Amino acid sequence: MADKAAAEKPAGRPMRYPYTFSAKIAQFPIKHYIKNQWIWRYYFIAAVACVPVFYKISKLANSPENKKAWAESQAKEHAEHH
């Protein structure tokens, strides 16, 4: 029973200045930032809203007509240099 109580209770208090990287991560107030900063709330909404736009751009850029036009322009450019 004594071992169980000792395991649940944290050992000591947090360091005044955390020296190690893991101590800095452990003491970082992530809940505070997520709750009080607007960027966290709107980041996922913006990411979901941008996916269809990126899909359309990718579809236009990788269309067969566009690939053919690019290949022709590259062939013309290489012919001018050689």
C-alpha cells in the first residue's frame, strides 16, 4: 500500500527553470495556448477548407493537356540552347 501512494504522488515540485528539453516540454502550458489563442481554433477549419482548392489546382496542373504544353515548351527551350 505504501508503494501505491508513493507512485501516485509526484516527487518534489517542478523546477524553477527547467534545464532539460524534456522538462521544458513537461512544463509547457499547451492547454492554455489551445484555449486562449485563435490560431488553434481556426487551423483545422482552414485546413479542411483548403483541401478542395488544392485538389482542383493539382488536377489542373497535372492534366494531360497541361503536361503536353509543358513538354513542348521544354523541348523548344532545349532546342534554343543546343
